[in-house]
Amino acid sequence: VNGIEIYSMKIDSKVTSRFAHNVITSRAVNRGNEHKEVFFDVELPKTAFITNFSMTIDGVTYPGTIKEKEVAKKQYEKAVSKGQTAGLVKASGRKTEKFTVSVNVAAASKVTFELTYEELLKRQFGKYEMFIKVKPKQLVKDFEIEVNIFEPQGITDLEAEGTFITNELQNTIKKTFSGEKGHISFKPTLDQQRTCSNCSQSALDGDFTVKYDVKRTTPDNLQIVNGYFVHFFAPTNLPKLPKNVIFVIDISGSMSGRGIEQTREALLKILEDIKEDDFFNFVLFGSDVHTWKETLIKATPENLQEARKFVRGIDTEGMTNLHGGLMKGIDMLNAGHERNLVPERSASIIIMLTDGHPNQGISNTAEIQQHVKKAIEGKYPLYNLGFGYGIDYNFLEKMALENKGLARRIYADSDAALQLQGFYDEVANPMLMDVELNYPENEIIDLTRNSFKHFYDGSEIVVAGRFIDNHQNSLTVNVKGEGANDVLSYTTQQDAEQTAKAFQDQEYIFGDYIERLWAYLTIEQLLEKRIAATGEEKENLTAEALDLSLKYKFVTPLTSMVVTKPEDNNNQDGIADKPTEGTGIATHVNIPLGSEFFLTGLFSLLSAAPQVSYLYASHPTWYTSVDGDPHFIISVPQKEDAICFNINENPGAVLNLINDPVTGITVNGELIGDKIVDNDAKIKNTYFGKLGIANKHLGLKLTVTPEKITIQNGNEKTGLTWLDSVTLEQEGLTLIINRKKNLVLKMGSGASFVIVLHQVWKKHPLHQDFLGLYTLESNQLSEQTHGLLGQFFHPINFTILEVHPGSDPKKPDATMIIKNNELIVTRGWQKDFRRDPAHGVDVPCWFVHDNGAGLIDGVHTDYIVPSLF
């Protein structure tokens, strides 16, 4: 492809006791006669942590190093580069996130990329699953997937399958397992990779999945190595507990159409699987709350038939009274237990499905969380299913975790009904309640979670910890749980010698796997606890997870991997971050090669005459701006449209608007608020009261307030006021003040800006004078420009789907697909004050809610900086 040949790609996986260590090695050669950019682009499981990355070019290895996120970010900002892309990890699909890095390779030179990641394989429906995304994008002479599995309990039911596997490719999958060892290899020839004879398109495009289970002669398995232990608990052949399920379903207007159809389809399928000993009910919430029955109902054939009729009649109406629906469901479960309407030994769960934000009844999410936690009191788990991307997933996840459950996205695709049913299947067969795995307190520290509300058939509980005495070689565990007929209680023992005997074949062992498994599980659980924590507790959990991430070299949401790449003998650093579910995409720096800026510069216009009318000589809408309270407008010329969002922060916060590490140009803005009438009044509005514009390379700083403009060039300062009408030209700076209206500014050979002055009546009881910033982008700014505005200097595209009535009749809502995210947006308008600072002109735009979440890279607090310069 374009002179670049990937001649080798190998995925080497070692699985030891469910813990997978995966190495992807890709080798490419530049067969062209000039240097070319070579990409390494892979998709990894979302549950995995990257642990290592390196590039080898002409025998020289350039490694990636893992650092605390802020340290890595500063290192990146200091680096000077010449148009390379940065390494990054971003959200990709349901199960995967994407790692991308690239490097320029000289003619006839070779490059080897090597990426290592680790993950604990989870057991679902009686199988451990390892998922490998296969997408080489071209025919590869030497392509191989090799998986070696070692399980001391013995392996059963080893399977390997691929979504892209044809009959011919099926013969290339080699699978063997015996005793503790399993082996899978997939090594298709060039001809076998082709989609047709003699064509160059690769058939290798899809998912390759390995599934297996282990032999279970006892309910659990303990392993002890070098002062650490892991305990796997998965009893079989237990009678299933009856369950009591409340389905709390969002039927608000936004669920209309395909959403409610798929919900009905899933519920009808679930009703087929409900067992006669189970109790259930439906709670529907739109503007009002409706129930099928007043109490929990036993799943008799007659009741199930009536329930199917009810489900077929479910339709949408109104707004989103999430609080009312959830509290009704909790009250119903509480009443079922208090009035002995349900069996004493039964497992109760709440499953809520919603696609939106609470906007009827109590809509404050913190208040809803408080009420729900108080009502449930830890008695049963809450599972929150978020339908589509227009949801406050952080809220749903936090509320679920506070109540011993979990949150799950249901993707608004054609198989959404199957996703809903699949989740229900995971929790359909509870076998134990209130499971506790107790270890001697005087022997163990740093224990992972060891108590669980429910144990479901086909799953597994994993607990890890470390000994106070590193040399201790035995452990006794007391296991308790409540089953359908009686209480499960027993003691199990293990010593290090038994583990050592099981692992005599060192070929299958990678490093201190139990210690790394313990670290992986601990970090995962600390990050989970951190979601629901606040204040000092959150800080402590963050610090602990960060320390472990750095010690064991895991790329987690708290760390970044700095990838140092060679470019014309200059080091250049890129950052690889791990995204979080709440944002959908990670904080990262991505610099597309060959991208062009949309907008023309202002310099030639300025040289003609200092008239404000020249601001409109080029396309009037091709700009990005921030003005008002503060409102951001992002033009998208190829769509002849705009996107807008607000940032809500406190007065005194300084936001980074533009940062170009190559030209040295930065723009930061400090927020001010309305005048405080009395000490009890809350500030409702914030504006930019001060802007700091700098060119670090030229030593220029410009401070703009509603009162004055200060120019600092080295040690020299020049002061101007808005009463001036002046054109100022000096080295690296052109400045035009249009008296009491705006100033036009060009910094060096880079950016052009317009700063609008908003003056209010001096005796106004509330408002203060403030500033607006309009950027007329120049192609002189580098492709590494970032910041709340700067990141949109690069091409951006979006698709609008499913326009439908919103809460305001004049402002419809829609689904926006942008940056691999699916957002609910609202059609509205913001003001352009360039011509008329007093009244402004309405600019139609699609409004992105929640401080631009899903549109801006990372979250808005990532852009808060300590000072103007």
C-alpha cells in the first residue's frame, strides 16, 4: 500500500491462570524511493491495559515509557516536532479501543512495532473468552496468531472461531489441548488471505475469538507464588435461586421508533426465559410512572401470557421521570420482601433501561443517587442499561456501583434487542447470595474485593491479595454463601508447593503472573470505586491506583505512554492515553498528516487599511469563537453549518483556548462573574474578563482586559486603551484597535484574532464589561494546535440523524455522530458579536450538552491552566 509493505504480523498470546499476556509484532518495509509514513494501527480489548510499546528502525529501538498523565502531557508540550502524528489510544467499538502510532521511514528501510497488553479473562456463560481484532488492511506474507494456554486445573472445551473465517480458512486453524495445556495457531498463506483468486484485498477483517473452560473437581482453586495469591471461585451443580426482577423501562419520547420496538422485542424474549419460581413486574416511566401490576407477580404460564400482551402494548410518551420510575421499582421490591410476597431465599434485582437524562420530577442526578441508595440500603443490586449515547453514563455508572450493580451500554444498532437479552441472560441464574471469601486478617494485606451480593451460574469470582510475610507459603480460606436450600460454608487450604508442582513447565509462565494479576485486579477495582467516591476518599483512591499503574507499567486512565519517535534527528513525543467509558474518547493529541486548514488568514487584508469591515472580506462564517457566557461556536464549512457548546466553570478559572507548541502561540482566558449583590447570591453567569495571548518564541505577551491592552516584548511594556483608534506594527505583531468596538491582532506569521469589547451600563446592578474572542485561522498554525478552540482548527466532520421534537418546541433534538461518538444535540443558535457588540447576529448551530462532552477531546476540566501565561 503506497510503497509500504507489511511483510510480517504476529500476535503471540500466553494465558496463565486466566491472565493473558499478548504481544503484537508488526514488521514493515518502505519499498519506495523516498521516505514514507508507516502506521501501526491495532484494536485492543477495552478491559486490557497496555504495558509496553517499542519501535525498532534500522536496528535502533525507540521505546515507549509510561508516566503520570500530567507529566506526560508536559513532556509532549515541550517537544518540537515537524508534522508527525502522535501515538494515541481511543474508543473504537463495543469491545475495543484503538492504538495508533506512525513514523517516517526512509526508502528501503524497515521498522518493527511491538505492543504488549495484559488482561484478566472474565468467565461468562461457562467460558473464558479472549478476543483478538484482526485487521491488517493488506495481504501479509507472514501472518500468525499463536495462543498458548496453561491452566493448572486442566482445560476443557477449547474453541477458536472468527467472524471472517471461510471454509478454506477454517482448515488453517490448528487446535490442541491436553491436561493443563492448550494451543491454537492460525497461519494463513498469502493465497488463503485473498478474498478472491489473484486479487489483493485481504479477507482477514473481523474478530478472532478463543473460548475455553477449566476442569472443576472442587468449587475453587487457590494459587500462591512469591508472597501473592489468587483465589478462583466458581462452584457448579448448585440449585438455582428463585429471583425477583423489576424491569424499570424508559418510555419517554426519545425512545420512540426503533428504540421502543427493540425494547419490546427483548422483553418478549426474556419472558420466554423467566422460570416459574421467579417473580417479576414492569415499571414504565415517561412524564408519569405506570406499572403492569401493583405488586411482584409469580411467573405462572397465565401471568406470563398476560405480561406478553402488556409488553406488546408498551409505547412512548412524555418526558423522563427517571427518579419516579426507579423509586417505584425499589418500593415494590421492598414491599415484596416486607410482606413475604416473595420466597425468603430468593435473589432480587432491578434492571433499568433509559436513553436520556432525567427531566421530569426530581432531575438533579446527585439527589436521585442519594434517594436510590437510601431506599435500596444494599439489599439488592441495581443494573443500569444506557441505551445509545445521549445519556449521562457517568451518572448511571456511579448509581449502579453505589448499589452493588453495574452499568452497561446498549448500543443503538440493529442488534440492540439481542444486547438487552444477552445482559439479562448473564444475571438470569443466581446460584448464591451474600458470598464472602474470608482470609486471615493477620496474614493478608491489600486484598481485592472479597464479598459479593450474588454469584451467577457460568461466572467466576476472583480474589487476589498479598501476604504480610513474603515467605509465607500456605493459606486457609473460609467460604460462605446462601444457596437455594441451605447455607454454603466450608474451608479450603493451599500451599505454595502445590502451585509450584502445577507450574513445573516454565515455558508457559510469563514473569510474576500472580503479582501482575493482583495489580491488574486491584487497579481495576480502585478505578471502579473512584467513580462513586468524592473528596478525600477519591483523592486517596486516585493516588493508590496511580502508584500501582506506574509501578507495574500499565496504561490506565491515570497514566499515559510517551512514545518518542525519531524525526530528522529531533526527538518527538506522542502521548498514548486510555479512554474512559464516560467520555467515550480519551484526552489525547492527534495530529493528522496532510490535513489542511479551512480558513484563510487575515494578514493581507490588514495591510490594506485598518477598517473593521475587512473582517468580513473572506467567508463570514469560517471562524471559531467564544463569547458571552461563555458560548463556543465551531464552524464546519464543508457542512455549511456550525456546532456550539458552553463551558460552565467558576469565576477565576483560566481556560486554555489555543496552544500551538510549534509556533509557540497560546491563548488563555480568565473567567469573571456577575457582580455579587449579597453574600448569599449565586453567580449565574461567567464571561471572559481577561485574555492572555503569547508567542513564546518571540517573547511577546499581550494582556487584554475591558479597560486596557498591555503589550510586553521582553522587558518592554506598551499600554493602550480602548479609547484609542490605532494601527501598531512591530516585529512579530500587527495590532489594530477600532475604538470601543474591537481589536484585530496578528501574532508573528501565525494566528489572526478579533477581540470584541462588550461594555454594559456602568451602574448595571449585575453585569460587568467582558470580552469575546474570534479566530480567523491561518494555515501558518501547526497541525499540533490544541485547546478548547485550537483543536477545531483541524478538519472535523459529523452526521445528523433522527431529528425529533425536543423539550423546547422551537429547538428540535437530534443524534449527532462525531469522533466515533453518538451524542444527543439540540438545534439552536448563538450570537456572533463581531459586527454589533451590543445585539449580535444569530448563528444557527447544533448545541452539544454537558460542557461539550463527546465533542471536545477529554473533559473540559483538562483545559484549566494555572495562569494566563
